[in-house]
Amino acid sequence: MADNRQGGERRQPRGGDNPGPRGQQRRGPRTQTPMRSGPDRARRAQPQHDADSDESAGTRGPSIPPDIEAKDLAPEVRRELITLDKSTADYIARHLVAAGRLLDEDPEAALAHAQAARVRSGRIAAVREAVGIAAYHCGDWAQALTEFRAARRMGSKSVLLPVIADCERGVGRPERAIELARGPEADSLTGDDADELRIVVAGARADLGQLEQALAVLSSPPLDPGRTGQTAARLYYAYAETLLALGRDADALQWFLEAAGADTEGATDAEERIGELA
């Protein structure tokens, strides 16, 4: 889905993007997605399929690979399904696991699996969150926003404020994203969750042409160049992009170098940016 904000098309969202997200691969909210399994979450769906479907409801969801089992679902999500009968709970669990496996490589297919789970259990927070995450990966900000809001109403324990604020940006309401960051929920965020939100808010400021304000958001509290990991890399990258937009090329190069050093998961194209500026 095209994005008309500064930075062009969004790719692989992860709870916030920088003011000019060239190369910023975003991978859904920082918190573990509800459809990810435990130790097996890195496995990918195999090409073989079975005929698993919701025949009794008169609908047919996407086929689930036969190697996927309900027990693969994260235990805390399985507990949310305890009020359902076993066959329905297993059906939903398998769709959520399939969605988790496909999320990075085929987000449209992941969304179809999450939506199939929602058909059978639309009143469970983890299911609505799963649909939101998949829609977010697909760039469907409006659907993602609806699902995340529903998950919050149903008592989701995930930190969803940064991704909700980013969805507000996606649907063209950067002012709303900034407003969300001024509330008590935002004040309670710490660590990577707080950084996710300030990346989003800085992006919203940049959407409005307020680059100096964006830089101030990213630098308060001051950046710690000793950190590593995806959130730190994206934070440094956002800071570098903002500096570059302000014409401070030498400073931008320094922070692209910091982003590359922190980026242990390939979340950005910081190394390419360094080559462009060096």
C-alpha cells in the first residue's frame, strides 16, 4: 500500500518509523506477537497443505500446513482460548501459528490466517491483536488501527500505544499521533517501548514539516550510542535521517555509523547510507 508521507512507501512495520524511512524495515510491534509460537516461532510454513476449514460455519479459511499444531502457540495466548471448546480453540491456535510463521515472508497470507481465527473468536484480545499485526505488516493502517483498538478494549496486555500512534500517522493523522504521546499511558512507557513511541512522534513531526521538533523528540532523553538491537538501530537511524534533512550531513554520517553498529538484525540499510555519504 502506498504511503504519501515523507519517506515514501512503508515496509515491514515495527511499531514506529523514522521521519524519512528509507531502508527502515519495520516488523510489527516490539512486543512478541500473539500468533508467534514459543521455541518454534522461527520455523516457516511448508508448501504442503491440508483441508482444515470452518465447514460448520459455512466458511473456509486458508489451508493450514499439517505440521502446525495447536501446542505450537505461545502458552499465554493458549490461556486466552480456554473459554472455547477444544476443537474451536485448536482451530484458532493453528491459524494463529500459521499467521506467525508467514508474517515476515507473506503478510497477506498471514492476515488471511488471522482473519480466519477472528471469524471463530472475535471477542478474544489476542486474536484481534494478531489481525492488527498482520494488517500492519500489510500496510493496511485503518484495519490495523481498528483491530488494535478492539484488542485494547478487550484487555490486551501488550504495549500497543506506539503502534496505534503509528497507525494514526498511516491514515493521515500525525497530529493525533502526537496527541497520544502526551497522555498518561505514554508517560508510563520505559525502555524500548518509550523509544518506539518517540520514533513515531518524531515521524509525525516530520510529516508536519517540523524537523527541528522531530530532532528534539529524538534527542530527549539524549541518545546513548553504546546500545545495540533493533530499536536502538532504528532510533539512531531516525536521528541520522532527521539530521540529514536539516542539512547536517557530517552529523548524520556519525549517527548512520552508530545505527549500523547497533543493527544486529538487519533492521535498516544504514550501511548503504554510510556509503552514500562517505
